[in-house]
Amino acid sequence: MFGYKSNNSDALGPVEGTNKEWRLIERVVMANTLELRRGRRWGIFFKLLTFIYVLVIAVFFITGNSGPSTLGKTGGHVAVIDIDGVIAVGELAGADAVIGSLTEALRHADTKAVILRINSPGGSPVQSAYIFNEILRQRALNEEIPIYSVIVDSGASGAYYIAAATQEIYANGASIVGSIGVTAAGFGYQELMDKVGIERRQFTSGDHKAFLDPFSAVNPDEQALFEALLNDVHQQFIRDVKLGRGDRLLDSPKLFSGLFWTGSQALELGLIDGLKSTAELARELGYPQTIDFTLRPSPLEAFARNLGVSLAQGLVKFGVSQGVTLN
């Protein structure tokens, strides 16, 4: 009895083993098929998502081209142009954008007045002067369409420079107004380099080519030259503010010292003409309907900025630029 093996067991063993192998192979094949199906579904999903994404961008890009230039008859409106942020080349508050917006606003047959809605700490004196001069030119060409400024949170420095070209300036009692001055700042690292033991090697052609080098000591002659440059820009600023505001300005030297004031204080100093919002002023003009004529970046440009282009530009400006700004 011991050691006995059934012949039936011997006969069925290989068959049963073969069935197990086939079942295992079948499971592997089925699992692989399910994985392929799942991958195919996800692939279709992501392709569809990409298509929708591109389609939405295309729709925004196409519809984004329609703006104030395609605006029909309104029966009379006040055109509003935002001067928002730092006044610089390529920015919303730069000369190209603001002048383009102003041209579009004045071109519309139903524009009865223009309001520059200002919320800016200032910026480039060159860009500010460009806009100032263009406003005066447009006022002379379109005497029947008044141009006003309304300062929101801040209308300082170069932003006030622009506002001074308009017929009247309004603000809120808590707005920041003024700062009629010029500034330029940098850093000096020469003492730090001496302590660390770093040698500065610079080769130039021209006595003042390394002017404002932060790794060298300040040259008294160059300092006097730079201060004269800043003073010249400041005098241009003062001249144009006086040209725009005339005898409405209080005769006080502190107006041009670089100080800034609240809207209520600015009213007493003659820097502004009243305390009103954009909507209040539009209603008083008799045309409560306001139309935004601000030329803004296209959807594609805005999308590029959101990807980090604007951040990169800001870092570059912060790291390497040392320009003169109105402040």
C-alpha cells in the first residue's frame, strides 16, 4: 500500500498542469489588454483636452481683436483710459499704449470727454513726457472734447506729470498725489570686496565709461555730473507741471521737493481740482455711460506673460537696470 501511485493521477497530471499554464497566460493577456484599453482611453482624453485648450486660446485670440475700434454708436459716452502700474516702455502705462488708447478714444464720433484713470507710482521721465506732450497736442486738435484725470490710489511722480497735461485733475481724499521729484539709486560694494579679498578688474576706453560702477568708489566729479543731470530732468518736470496747472498751483517751494500728499491736502495746494471718482465725474459731465478704451495685451500676449515672461523681464530690470525715474 505504501508507495502506491495511481495511474489515473499520472495520466491527469500533465493535463491539469497545462490548463493552469493556459489560465495564467489568459490572465496575463487579459490584464495587458485592459491596460492597453485604459492607456488608449487616457490618450484620447488628453488629446481631447489639448484640442479644447488650443481651441479656447484660438477663440480668445480671435475675439480679443475686437475692441473699442469696432464699437458702434453709443449716443454719447465718456472714454476711460487706464494708466495703471509703472510707466515704462512696453507696459500698459507706457507711452505707446496710452497714446494709442487716447487716439482711439478721440477718433470715435460719440466720445464727448476722456478720463485718464490713473493708478501709478510713476516711472520713466521720458515716457511721461511723451504722454504729456501728446495730451497737449490732442487738446489743441480736439478742443470740443475735454480730457480729465482721475487719480485712484496713487498718482505720483511721472503719473502726476501726465495728469498735469489734462484740463482738470480729480482724486479721492485718501489718494496719494504729488512726489514731483527725480531719483536714481544704486549700491556700492567696494568695501565688501576689500573685506572678502576680491580684486576688481575692469578695462574701459573713455575716462567716464565706468560711470556709476557699483564696485568702485564714487568719483566726486562724476557725482556732481550725475546730480546736475538729475536736476535738469527735475527742472523739466517742474516746468511742465507749471505749464499744465498754471496759477492753480499754490506758490510754495515744497510742491517740487519730492513730497507727496493726500488728495485732500493736494486740493489745498492746487495740485488737483476736486474730489471725485470716475463715475461721479462722468455723471456731472452729462454722459454717465463710460467706455473703456484702454489698449490691452492680446490674449496670446497675456498667456505668454502668465507663463513667466513678465517675471523674467522684472528680474532682469531689477538686476541690471539703473535708470532715472520720476519720484
